[in-house]
Amino acid sequence: MKTEPQKLVLMGIPFHDVTFPETVAWAKERIRWRVPAYMATANLDFVMQAWDDPELQRILLEASLVIADGMPIVWMSKLFGPPLRERVTGSDLVPMLAGMCRDEGFSLFYLGGAPGVAEQAAAELTRRFPGLKTAGCYSPPLADVVNMNHAEILARLEAAKPDLLLVAFGAPKQEKWANMHVRQWQVPLAIGVGGTLDFLAGAQTRAPRLIQRIGFEWLWRMFTNPKRLFRRYAKNLAFFFNVSARLLWLRARFSKVGKKTEPFFQGLDKLGDDVLTARWPGLLDADAARQWVQQLDDTATSRCIALNMTAVRWLTSLELGALLTLSQRRRQGGARLLLAGLGGHARRLVNTCRLDRYLELVDTPEQLTHTVRELLRPAHGGRLTHAAEGRLLFALPQELTAANLAVWRTKWDVVWRAARPDVRTVVVDGAATRFLDSSALGFLVGIKKAVDAQGVAWQCGAFGGAVQQIMKIAHVDKLLLTG
């Protein structure tokens, strides 16, 4: 792949600075590469939901490409770093991608929407682009993401072998569903398209072009369908103005704070060969950001990276994007990026935007040493043991996601099969767990059903607030958690 498009972080969500032609070219290259990827078309409603939903935010933080499908996001970008050059709407992008697929001989699969909508959308794009290949259309029965018939959908995709998958389940269901499977399937590129299939099928009507151009399509939609959209858009606007005011206040306060000498974070030189230590340099432009990320990532190899952040007073959207890119690359390699001693307005910015859910922040040398030691432990601390008195203890790892679930599923199957005749109680301990995704929740629900079927007692708890919030959003908290 060519260089990843520049990432700008706004309100805690990374948006790639791409135009329509660049997005189409990126999609064509990803499909040719044949390595599965997911692209999100994120608007202000996505951002608002992600603030309350740690799983959705994590998915957007790690998506292959996130485009700004909303003018408020483009407007805000001008205040906190380099401006996004263009609003890239999913409804306009999909026909462009269809034209590219026709020209390249790629096939499309239309997934989601009400019964018949996918077929009508496929027919409309085929009318516009004669010769476009349709790999399939399917509207699954309505169900939440944990209880969907995943096997049936995946079997259809395996048989159809599409090059481009359009997922129209609505946010955040489409993002969570794609994240559950993107690492295992053979679909080169999947895109969450929301209501785009409805527009193509004629089930909904878009705003006039003039309204679209001036950035008020959302207002037109709200007044043409007030019963369904007025409350949603009102909440979006209230959220936007609230967050904008908070961030602008932080930035204004930052500009009045005088420079002061910051001590070097003690302890970085004692971390040994398992950690690469460096100072935060400050990044002035996109080229500097790319070079810094690449150089540090190459130098670190498989090690964790600890950055001394004590002198940092503020972070632009470009700098936050560079930190997130480096953090994502470390995670993909089984390591972490650790930000040591970040304080002041920069720390408040990170916390306000909920980025402390993803970035590893350490405030003391002791905390840094402990964090590194925990990260170097196999499986980050998870364990599965058949204890005395008929207890089967499943201490979950720090993170249980689609990325590492297969390993833990195998471990569970082996231990449960061997211990089942003697087990009287299954204890699921989430004390060390900081993050679960929908794949993990589905796995735990399956375990709970298997345990109940055997008449075995179930104990599950000790999770932190973020994990409990994820469970609550998925409506599995009452099923899984015990007192």
C-alpha cells in the first residue's frame, strides 16, 4: 500500500484528510491488495455515539479509513489544526465506487436495508453503470449485533466472493458487525453506508444539490422527516456546540499559559531493552508527522515505545493523529505506545475527547514500570484454571476482542470439555479487563448458555465502568453480570 492518508483527530475521532478522487483511488488500491479492510463514513452522530460507546470509538480509531461525512466536522477541523479539505459523503461516494468497480471488473455485495431495498439499489447502480457486477444482495432478519445469524451471512459472502461489500445496518450496528468479522473473511473492502441504499432505491430522497453544497443537507432532512430525525439532530447540535465550547475554552486557556520548565520524566532510562524511549518532538506538518511515525515505528521493531511527554503543552489534530497512528501500529505488533508525564491542557484535551480509553497514559515512574511489566506478561494477564471445590475460574485478559478471541475460545473449549463433569461454578473475573467488543460479548453469552444448559452456577463481575457501559449498550449486562 502507498502512504496512509493523513489522520486528523477531532473530538476523539480520527478523520483521514482525503478528497473524493483520493478516496476512490484508495479503495481501488485496497481491493487490489486483497487484505481485508473496513472503511467508515462518519458524521456528527457517529462522534456523539462514540463518546458514550467505547466500542464504537475503538472501531473508528482502528478503521482502515474514516471519512468526514458531515460539514460540522469539516468546520471544526479549521480550529484545531490543518483543515480537512473536503466533506466526503457516503451517499455521493458509493456511486463513484460503483463506477470504479465497473471499470476495474470488481463485484459488489449489497447487505442490509429493508427487504427489497438492496435489490433496488443494485438495479439502480447497474442502470447507471452498465456492466457492473453484482455479487449478491441480502437483507438479514432484524436482530441486534450479538444475536444476528452471523454464520448465514458469512456463508453467503464466502459463496459470493465480492470485492466490495456495502453494509447498510445503520450505525453503530454496521461498524460493530464488520469489526467482528473483518479479520477472518476474504472480502477486500467493506464500507458502512448507512441509509445510502435507501437513497439509491428511492425509499428516501436527498436534499437538492444547492443545499448539499452549502452543508445544510442535515437541516433539510430534519424538516422533511421531523418525526424520525428532529430529536436526533437536535441532540447532535447540542452535543456539537457543547463540545466545541469546551475544546475552544481549553485552547484559549492554553494560549494564556506561560512557558515553564518541565522536569524530565524519571525512570525512562531504566526500562531495559524491551522498551524504546524517546522525547515528543512536536510536529509542524503532515510530512514531519509521517516521517516521525515511520522512523520511530521502524526503530522500535517489536518493542513498546515510551514517550516523554512532560514538556507538551498542547496537541493539534495532526499531532493527535500521529500519536494514534503510532499507537495502532504498536498494538498490531503486540506492543504498546506509552505516554509518560502528559499533563496540563494537553492531558485535559486527551481526557475530554475520551482518548484516554485508547492511549496508554502513565503519570509516575512506578506506574510506568508496572504497566510495562503487565504488558510483557503472556496474554496480558488472562488465565483459565480449574480450581478446587469444582470452580472453573476464567480471569479475562486486559482486552478481549475479535483480534485475540480465537485463542481464548480454543482455551475455553479445551478446559471446559475436560473439567465439565466436575465443575459446579464458573467464575468470570473481569477485574483486569479494560475493553471488550461485540465479538467478546457474543462469546461470553455463548459460554453463559452452555453453563446454564449444564445446570452449573454462574458468577460474573468486577468489570470497570467502560466495560459495563459496553455491556449495557449491547443489552447483555443483565444476562451476564451477577451481584
